[in-house]
Amino acid sequence: MADDPLTYYELQSCVGKGNFGDVYKSINKVTHEVFAIKIINMEETEEDINILIQEINLLSQLRSPYFTNYVKTFVRGTTMWIVMEYCGGGSCSELLKYLGKLNEQCVALIIRDTLKGLEYLHSQRKIHRDVKAANILLTEKGEVKLADFGVSSQIGVTQVKRDTFVGTPFWMAPEIITCKNGYNEKVDIWSLGITTIELATGSPPLSENNPMKVLFDIPDLPAPLLKGDNYSCNIKAFVAACLQKNPKLRPSCNILSQTPFVTKIRRSTSLVPLILKKQEKMREKNITPRSRIPLEKLVNMTNGAREDYWQLSTIRTRGRNLSRSPMSPITGELSASNAMTEETTPELDMPSKKLQLGYSDYLKYVILYALDKVRSRASTEVTKLDVDTLKATMEEFEKRQPGISCALVEEIFFRVRDQRLFTVHESN
């Protein structure tokens, strides 16, 4: 029988939610050290477990005080337990949520240490690709730790070339979105510039807009800048250097670490008062994160992998071997073959007629067709207008990014098929 994490760790309370599952504060029963344990229900997660494994592999390789320290991974029943260093100060996005924008000295301190982490990461030929306040954690002593490597990537000989974009829209570099010539570690520099604005103002640029709209606006709009007398010339210059539309013009982490913005931090600057103030506000509001899986259920859950879980996992993996078309929803580049066209023939609501879909037909015969059906079921005029807006938006997206409808239909198809496999297996 595999090791039971509860033999070594006592779960205390849910302290947050990550991309994949709940995060619990826990105590090592022997050393009495505090750790964070991320617990993922592998039967219910909507994310790709392979991405989670990628994050674990990367974390296990990192040796830097500016990253959350990885300890060990357990599998308990249908859950995965990832033991990590505990960052009791929470994330920088929590500071913004409860305190609003941060003063410039604190921003500089956070960015300085994030730069040190990124410099190490880039020296290991890796890119983070999702730098933002939510992924910058703080210890109770005010130490800065970069976290969440679910979308990180190894840099190739020259630069990464991806079929799809990854990251979070508001912080995403233009070259990731356009995906014309690939990209390199300079995407992290752009995200760091956006994060600097986020910390100094309370939110990233364009945050009032729809994220999907922002995706298509970022490559066309001028680079954001910090403006106004409330900000020093040093922070303005730092942001401007990071947010060069041409990635070749963005400085390296080493050069940015030598700029006045991060070198002229007062020795008395500390993040601890901000952390304590945030925690006080959370107590006042009685903020307690709610876990996806109740703590009692986790503790009482039997250990050992259930036979049906592993059979289910095998079925799911085998099903996923059905090939997707190697196309990019951003560039619209498509291969000659397409799994949806070759292996399935979608049937529409037409009298005994089957339709083979070409790449340009997915919008018309699937997306818009489905939205028309949804519109016909709408009970109010407001709902109908909202559906019409969504239709117009999809038409605009397809014009600007040919192939995105095809990619969306494929992903929906695979998701529905996977869920059907889960359901069929559970009922047997």
C-alpha cells in the first residue's frame, strides 16, 4: 500500500484554492513544521493532469529561495496530495483585494524579488508564462515567492513555438497572442511590467474589459504606461522598459535588477505590516475559504487507489489518443487532416442529411447553429439580445482569428466525450 500522507501530516484548515484544487495548511507530525498541501480530486478536476505533473516536475528541479519549495507528492485514493512550502502571507492579489493599491516602495520590493526568481528561472532555460500578482506568494515574514508553474515551459534552442497560447489575458505579451514567430523568456518581462502596474494601481490595464476582447486588443493597442504625478519617474521608466511591444527591446532580468526602481528601496521597507493588516481585515469580514472536498471527507477517505479509478483513468487516456488537428486558434494554420472531419460526421437538424464540415464551416454549421437553437429557447428578449451579441462576437473572432471556431468545437467534442466515458464507467 502506498504511503498515506495522513501518517505524516495533519490537515488544519483550507487556506485557499489553486488552479487544480484546494490548498490546506498542515502540520508535520514529527517535526511540527507548517506546510501547504494542495489536494486535487483527480476524478473531478477539469484540468489536464499532465499539466499538473509538469508543474510538479518543474518545481522539483528548482533550487531558489524565490520559489515555493516543493517537498513531496502522495496519491491517496482518487486524490493527489502535493506538499509544498507554506506561504502564510497569502498572495499579492489578496493584498490588493483587501488593501487596494500598494505604495511604491512595497511594489519595488515585490518586483525586485520576483525579478531574482525570474532571472534564476531563465538561467535554467525555462519560462514562467503566467506572472501576475495572484502567482506571487508571501511568507509570514514578508519573503516573496513565485508560484504556479502549470503553464511554464522549457525554452528550446532558440525560442518556444506553440500551437496555442497560454497565460492570463490581461498579463499576456503581444507575441504570445499573435504567435507569428514564437516567443522566448521576454514574455515574462512583459507580464512583470503589467504586474508592476497591477500592484501600483490595484488592477492590470484593461481589467474593466471582457478578457476575450482584451486578447484581440493587446497586439493592436499601444503599450500601457503609468501616468500621473502619483508615480515616480523610476517606476514609470521601469514599466516602460518592460512593456516594449518588440520583445527584442525588453531588457533582461539582470539589467532590470540594476534600475533605480529596484535598487533604491529603503532598508526599512517591509511587507509584514501589509500582511498583518490584510489578515486583520479578513478576520473582520470572517473570510474563510471553502474547500471543494470537506475536510472530514478527506480525512475519512480510504487510502489506496480504487481499481475502478485506475481503469477509468486508462479509458480516459486511451480516448484522448484521438488526434486533434495541429492547428492554432490564433494563427489559423491548419493541417491537411482534421480529427473532427475524418472520424466524426456531425449530424445537423436536416432531413436525413449528413454534412462534412470544412474548416470555415464550423462557425456557421455548429457554433451559430447551436446559438440559434439556444436563442429559440430564450424566455426573455434580454436573453435573446445577449445571445445575438455572443453570435456577433464569435463571427468577429472567426474573422480575426480564422480557425478558432474549429478549435472550440474540437475541445467541446473531446470534453463531452471524456465526460461520457466517465459516466458510462461509473454506471457499470
